[in-house]
Amino acid sequence: MKVTFILPSIGRKAGRPYMRTWQMEPLAIATLSALTPANIEKRFFDDRLEKIDYDEPTDLVALSVETYTALRAYQIAARYRNKNIPVVMGGFHPTLAPDDALEHADTIVMGEAEEIWPRLLADFSAGNMQRQYKQKERPSLVGRFPDRSIYKDKIYQQIALVETARGCKFKCEFCSITKFYGRSHNQRPVKDLLKEISTLKQRYIFFTDDNIGINRTRFKELLTALIPLKIFWAGQVSIDIADDPDLLRLMRRSGCICVLIGFESLNPSVLSLMGKAVNAQTEIYESAVAALKKHGIGVYGTFVFGYDNDNADSFQQTLDFAKHNGFFFTAFNHLVPFPGTTLYDRLKDEDRLLHPKWWLSKNYHFGDVTFRVKGMGEQQLADMCYIFRKRFYGWASILYRMTNWRANCRSLRRLFLYISLNILSANDVSGRQSLPLGIQEESI
């Protein structure tokens, strides 16, 4: 028996390479590979990096699908299903929009795969594969390790992705995480993490947790254990970690280069609308960033625009804030109503969705706005996000932010990372804007 794993791309611009900043190791595929019995042959195609060989024999195809990659996934699935090869889809999109995915797959997996995937393969071997598999309880992550050998012969960015836990305790209305995992948090043992990290060839690691600092006692245990490994890492945290100087010192000693923080907005009323309670007191933003800067930790600040209390002035205020505080990176994102989220349901109830299944529209491109915006026009919102991304990653901004030397360029290594990654991000701003979903000449 042979299984072919495929990671679909978002889409392609004719004559343009795929965005380098998006070419990261697909941890979901390595997780599935590790869960696959040894007697099953495996093949993996990464649609972002290579052409899929549809003529290579296989018994079953498994696609990991996000909403942005759904159209491309459906196109790939159609090619295989036309050859009578069954297709399984799992991931965020099939979990949160199961009826949509079922129209294009023979089977869908909803939720985490640890217990489901081996059972599905056994059912398939017995000729009894079901239409839907759903994980109801959080599976144990003890003793679970991704199979990175599945990445063989593929060139990704030189940064390893490591998952220490899954889930988040917050309930921002635009976020898919809470809907996928509930407000629960499932952790891997620290000893398993050390075993995994010690086998990595890369010394740069991005921890994929939605909030790696959610359990401070465990986080400090992990940080202390990382110190002897001499790695360099980044990860996502909430702003409240900045109130703990001991934790910040441990983060620096353990090799922390940068943290991603969802500031989301400088407007308290907008934060209230999105349910971002942890950020309610925006007056702590400056002091929190100062604390991180003091400990030599860079900041990747993300912001979301398009809430009813936003206006055109919000962009310049945010750019000024990001530059003044010397952010390593900043994301100027417009609000996206992903299916299954509280935001999607609210906008649907308010009759503000321009296209209920925007992810299937060949007229939709990355960066387009999919709902009726109050306070500014839809095109204005899309344009402003693009314009201010360009301004943040322009040379004047890059050089200005170098004055935050302690966090961004306090060593030759840090300076090299800061300049090279900002240039890479600047190049990809135009590459991703107006990127079509799927391949225009292919159908579903």
C-alpha cells in the first residue's frame, strides 16, 4: 500500500517564484508521516516547491488543507479522483468547513490526527474507509515526534519548526485556533522536546505554538533546559509575558531572538470588539516593548485592520508606533472572515459577506477584502494594508529601526538576520499581493 502526502500551495503568479518566506517545513506532513505504519510506502509532494507527478502510482492521497489553500487542494483532488484514486483531506479547513471539503474529497479528518489517522489507514486497508473521522477528545502528545525524513531532497528555509503545545486560552473572534482546539491547551513533555531539538541540524527554531508562554511554570522549565543547547529561537507569545523580568532574562539566555505578539490594534474599542482581553490596556504597549528591548528581544508585531472603529488614520498611527519602537517585523493585515470563526458567523448574520465562499472564487486574490467594511471602502482597506507594508519594509524604515541596536543588531549575527530577513520580507510584499488562489487554468 502506498500513501501520497501533498501540501497544496495557495496559488501561482505566472512567471514568479513562490514566496520564499512561505517556504517553511510543513510540520503537519511530518506529523502524519510519523503516524503512518512502517509497512506503508510514503511519498510527499510540496506544491510550493515542485510539480506534482500525477502519474506516479499511489493508492491513497492525503492533503493538509487551510482555507487559503482550499481551492488549490480541490484542484489537486479532482485530478486524482478522476483517476479513481481516493483523496483524504484534513487540517483547519475541513475541520471548520466540513460540508465544503466533503464536496471535493472522499474522506475528511476533523481535528487532530494522532488517533484518527492510524484508524483511517486500517479502515482503508480493510475496504471500509468512512466519509468522516472526527477527533472529539484531545489526544495525548507524549512520545510523539514528527518524521522529518519526509522532507528529504526538499529545500526549505533554514529554520526548524517545533511544536511544544497546541491551543490557546484566548477567544479572539477572528481566530480559527479556538474553534479548532476549543479553549484548551495540550502540552508535550519538556523531555520529549529536548530529545527532538537535540536531533535537529538547524540551530534556528521557530516554536509554532499559538502562545508558547501560556503556562509560565512549564515555559520557564523549557527555557532553562534550552540554555545548554545553544540554539536561537523565535515564537508567539502574549504581551503579558513582559511583566516578568525573570522570564525575560531566561528567554534571552535560552537564545530568544524575537517574539511574535498580536497587538492587533492601538484602539481599545477595536480590541474590545475582537475580544482581545489580554491587550485591553493599550497603555502598557510601550512599557512592554521597552522591557523586551531591554533584554535584547526583538518584536514581530501583528496588527489587524477593518473593524468598524478603524479608519485610514489607524494605519499611520500603527506605522509610527512600530517604527518608534524599533520592531523587527510588523504585519499589516486586513480582517479575514475564515469559515467556522465567530467573526465569519457575525458578518454572515449582518449580511456583510461579499462572497460566502470567497476561498473558491477565482476572482479573489490574496490581499482582497471579502466583506463590507465600515469606516472605509473595501478597496481602500486592501490598498492601505499593502501601502503600509511597503513603507514598513522600505529602506528608510529598515535603517531607522536599526537604532534599536540592543534587540535588532547587538551582534554581527543579529545584524545579518535583521537585514537579510527584512529584505526578504520586503521582496515578498509585492509577491504575495494579488496572488490568485489556485491555478487559473485548472478546475475543480
